[in-house]
Amino acid sequence: MLSIGKIFWLILILLAVWYMFKIIEKRKLNSINNKQKNDNINKKGLDAFKCDVCGLWSTGQKCNNKECLGSK
């Protein structure tokens, strides 16, 4: 039959397993978040704009297309 000692140990084991799963889940979430942060850090942006006249994407202040009327 169940005694107080057996119930105590059963609850203790269940709590230990539950906390172990919580710790594993927290580590998994931290790993995913760190990976996403590292991916965002490694991406470098490029400042560019699309020319309204020719549609070419260029860097700088004016269109780099020599045949474009908007670059003059």
C-alpha cells in the first residue's frame, strides 16, 4: 500500500523531472534566441535607392546608370 514515505518520494521525483524539463526548455529557447541574434548581427545592410526614372537600384546620392535621364 501507499505510505507517507512513498507518496513523499513520488512527489519529489515528479517535481525533479518537471524542473528538469523546464531547464531543458529554457536552454533550448536561449539557444534559439542567441542564434537569431547572431544571424541579425551578421547581416549587413546596404543603403540603396531605386531611381524613379530608370528603376535601377543605386548607392549614393544619384543614379549610377549613365543612360538614365535622372542621373544628370
